[in-house]
Amino acid sequence: MIHIEHFTFNAFQERSLLLWDNEGFCAFVDPGFSTAAERDELTGFVTRKGLKPVCIMLTHAHLDHTYGVAELANTYNVPIYMHPKEQYTLEVTNAYLCKAFGLPEAQTFEAVDPGESITVGELVFEVIETPGHTKGGVCYLERNEKTLFSGDTLFAGAIGRTDHPGGDYDSLMKSILEKLICLDGDIRVFPGHGPSTEIAKEGMTNPFLLPFNEPYED
């Protein structure tokens, strides 16, 4: 069984996620904490629950999703999984965003290719490549638990923006329509910002997918 806790961090209101199985093996998804207080909120929860960190899973490498990555990896000595094409985001896109928002230079870190799946205790996450928001964006699907971590690819009632370096609208739409919306409708979707949703709801009501929405049945 999967257990999920979410934390809203940093000035961009990024949704950092913590998941774990019944044995307490856990993974961090897009840990975006940017202050000591936010860090302590996350690590304190891990300590209180007695969880055993296994890895950090990144849907993409935009700075608001990666503020806390290096510190967290050092604290728990766990690997960082990220699509190789996200090196472009680390080197080019984040530098652009830091300049645009007047932020300090973004951190970099060593990451490894997640491959076809990631195991966290009894949980197995399929890695679904969903470029568009960034060059190497991915989503993580635990099929048995009907749970999808969609990063900034798909939101409740919205889709990821594509106007930053590395973004591509056509690629994003292709990723969503061919790889996500076709999944089982009762799969829960946990995005990188905002509330959770379900695949069926987005397929029927997400205005950014018009005119591709499936009609309601009478």
C-alpha cells in the first residue's frame, strides 16, 4: 500500500511529495524546500514516522522542484533519479529563470538515469517520459496503487507551461494525450502544484485539452 504526504514549499508554492510503503521505505518526489524551516518540516516528518529514505525522484529539474535536492541527498545518502535530458534544465533553463526572477544562481547536483522503473520497498514506479514542459520531463506511475506523480506536465484543470527554454507545446500535448489521458480513469494524479485530481476528470473537463475532451455520458 502506498502512503503519501505533501508539503507546499518555496515562493512558487511547489508541491513536494513524500511517499512510503507499509514497511516504511520512502522516496522524495521533487523536494523543493528553500528554507531551514521547510527542510525541518520535511525531515522532521521522516524522523517522526521512522521512515527509511531510498531515493529522490525528480519529474523535472526546474529550480522550484530542486531547491532541496542536494542537501537532502547528502543528509540521507540516497541517489537522485532524473532524466538525462534534464541536464539542459540545470545548465540553461534554471540560469534563465534565476536571472528573470532575480534569484541566486541555482544549485547543480549529480543525478542518474531512472531507467524503466524505480523500486521503493514494495512499490514499483514506471517511468513515463513526458517531454514538453521541459526536455526530459517524466511522470512516475505506480500502476497497482493507481497513483501518478505528474510534476508540471498535467495539473488539475491545467497543463504545464512551455514558454521557458526547453519547453515545447506540441511535445507536451503529445505526451499528455498519448501517454497520460489514455491511462485508467481512476488513477489519482498528484501534480507539482495545486490539488490532486484523476485521469478521467482531466480527460473530460480540463479546458486546456479542448477540443480533445471526451464528452460526458448522459
